[in-house]
Amino acid sequence: MTQRQVAVVSGHVQGVGYRWFVRELASAAGLAGFARNLPDGRVEVVLEGADDAVSRVLTELDGPRAPGTVTRVDVRKAPVQGSSGFTTA
């Protein structure tokens, strides 16, 4: 089954390669979506694809390999849009 999840990552996550870290994870898992900096210093991550792949990547967002310092990850479901590819903005 396919799902789309939106995660907003708080902490020191801009200027440390966090979006590129997420892009590598998502691309390796075959997921679509994007990671972008928000004006308030957080990073928004949108992941779309197979349930198990999305779940795996979500657990890595604040894992030990994540660059910077993640203090919080808020996740919400979103409607599947049929996206392809993963980008950083």
C-alpha cells in the first residue's frame, strides 16, 4: 500500500546537510517527495511510497546518523498525490 507522510523536524537541522541526508535515505528506499527548509529553522519532509519504506525513513529522521541535533519530529498523514522522485528545495 502507498502512503504520504509529512514530517516537520525541529532542532538544529539547517546548514548541517540534513536535507541531503533525508534525500539519500528516501532515494535509497525508493520514495518520492521532498525536504525543504522552513523560515523558522525547521525542515519539512514529505515522503510518499510503500508503507514499510516510509515507516523506515521516518524512524531515521531523528536517528543516530542524522546530522545536526533533532529535538522533535511531528508527523501527519496527507493524501497520496502520485509523486515521483525526491528533491531538496
